[in-house]
Amino acid sequence: MRKATSSSALKIQAVLGGDFEVLEFSESTRTAEEAAAAIGCTVAQIAKSLLFRGAQSERPVLVVASGVNRVDEKKVAALIGEGIGRADADFVRSKTGFAIGGVPPVGHLEPPIVLIDADINRFDTIWAAAGTPNAVFQLTPAQLLTLTQGQVADIAKR
């Protein structure tokens, strides 16, 4: 583990400012399981960023979910007032500026609609991707809400 050195991770460090520290690992943090193993936290503490596409508006919809949860797409659709679809790699990169597996909750090229999994609030600290498949940063659920200006909701598939 080291401080951020890649251009994408440094971009997120600049967006976050001095209150946060972006860390890069030699091993992958692409999946919630890989990130938790590298960091030494539970999979549930990983705040995974999943990008969807608004079915009618084509707007990016960012869902930040606990690493152990699957997203209930019907709940998300009800919250944003339109259906959602999967976002392919080109859509993700064009809307966020980042590749799948490293999408952070902040610093996107086009500001997304943001929904935050209510289950994240169970933790004092969580970890989010920071622009590359091996970069992360630690924050609190309250900081995530402030940084993203998102809406906390029950979006987990039960």
C-alpha cells in the first residue's frame, strides 16, 4: 500500500482534498471481495460504486452499495422515476471518466443521480474506489453523503 501515484487516483485525491488519503495497492481492489482482502476490512464495509443508465433520460445513475448487497433495480427505478439499464464499459467511461472496477463515488465527468445504500450507515468507516482498480480511500457514511449529495435509500435486494 502506498499513497496515490497514478493519474486517476491523483485526480480523486485532488477532488477529495486533504481530509482524505487515496491509497494504492499492488493487488487488485476491483471487486468488493478483493478490496476487503487488501484493506483488511469486511466486504460489507466496501462502498461499491455501480453505474446504471436511465432508460428514458440516458442519465448516469450511481448506486453506492455495501459490498455484500445486490442492488434491487426495481427499487432504484421507483426512486428515480424511470427504469434503469446496465451501463456498458463505454458508457461508464464517457460519463465518469473512469473504467469499471475503479469508479469512485466522486469526480465524475457528468454528475450522476446518486443513491446510497442505507446499509452503509451501519459502519463507522467505509472504503470506496478511487479511480483505478487498485486505489481506495476511507471515509464515513456521513462524509459519503456530503461528498456525493446523494440520497440514502433502501436499494438492497432482499
